[in-house]
Amino acid sequence: MRDTRYLLETLKPSQVDRAYLLMQAVVPELTLAAWRQAFSNVFRREEMVVATNAAGTVQGLCIYRVRKHEAVGKLLDVPFLVAASAGDAEGVAATLLKHMNTTARENRCRSIRIWTLGPGNWKHMQDPAFLERWDHGLMLTVGAHSSTS
């Protein structure tokens, strides 16, 4: 996906260490080894995308997955949405949010939940009981699907 300022793409092996800097800022106890292992785990359920600027610098990171939630049905669950730019954090965040909305529509999700950003999110991503709770994050309703999409 191309924005006028950012390239949004699936996290590549060459970007893993650079994206770690964003994750470490929000999950200080996360080690580089654990981050690399999470990226290389072929059984992971989450998607990881990055927003890079024209110089190839990782400016944003989003980790998400489509899942079934007992109360809302199909849900795009977003434990991490991190925008880091000294000059355009708002633009980076807007690029990531646009991607989340497009992904939700393409997967026919009814809602998007963007988790409140915190260091506990890393372990909570694998906790089924936590995933069903309603007391964390912002729940957004996905608009009606276009008949042309």
C-alpha cells in the first residue's frame, strides 16, 4: 500500500531489528531475541506491517489479526499500533489506520479493536481470556461493505 509519504508493507526479515526499536519503546522488557523469535515463528497468527519513509526508515508498526469475538463476531484485533516520527507521527498513524480499515473491510470484519498501548499487551496477545474481555482498547465499527469491493 502506498501513501504519498509512506510505504506500508508486511514486515520483512531485513526490517525486524529496526522494527524492534519501536516495540522496545512500548514493551521495554521485550528482548531482541524474543522479538526475532516471534517474527520467525511460522505458526504465529498475527500479521505484522511497517510504515517506512522514502529513506527506508521504519516509522510505524502494526501487529494485528482477524479473529472471532463472542460478542461482536468477526473482529480485527490490533494489540499494537505504534507511530514514531519526530515530524509526522500523525501521518504515520493515519497510514496505519487506513490500512487497518481496509484490512477489516476486505476480511468482512464487523469491528476493529485497537488496544490501549501498554507493555502487558505482548503477553496478553496469547491469553484467550484476555482476548474476550471488553475493558481494553478502542472498539470501532466497520462501515457497511461497498457492493463494488
